[in-house]
Amino acid sequence: MAKVKNPLEKIAAKAIADKAKKLADEAYTKAVNKSNKEADEAYVAAEKGSNKLVTDAEARGDKAIQDASAKGDQQINKIK
């Protein structure tokens, strides 16, 4: 900022600088809030997706155990 000798110009320059800083701070805060919200939404979506994967894997594991148990029972019944 250039040196200002006139007191009124100095006050006006400070007011303009303060306003610019306030606008920049508001823009920064808005951008941070927006990115935080997007990150939170992405986390929730990822968590739901991972929970579904775990549930599906558990279901497949349970089915595999049931199938193996049924095959084992069949083999036992053949032996009897």
C-alpha cells in the first residue's frame, strides 16, 4: 500500500483495506465450511458403502457355512 499523507485518505485507505480483509475472510470461511460439509457427506457415503460390503460379506460367509454344513450332513447320511 502506498504511503498516504492526507489523514482522510489514510482513513479511507484503511477502511477499504479492512473491507477487503473482511470479504476475504468471509470467502475463506465459506469455502472451508463448504469443503467440510462435502467431506462429511463423502464420509457418510463411504461409511454406508463399507457397512453394506461388510453385511454382504457376512451373508456370503453365513451361506457358505450353511452350504458346507449341508454337504457334511449329506456325507454323514451316506455313511449311515
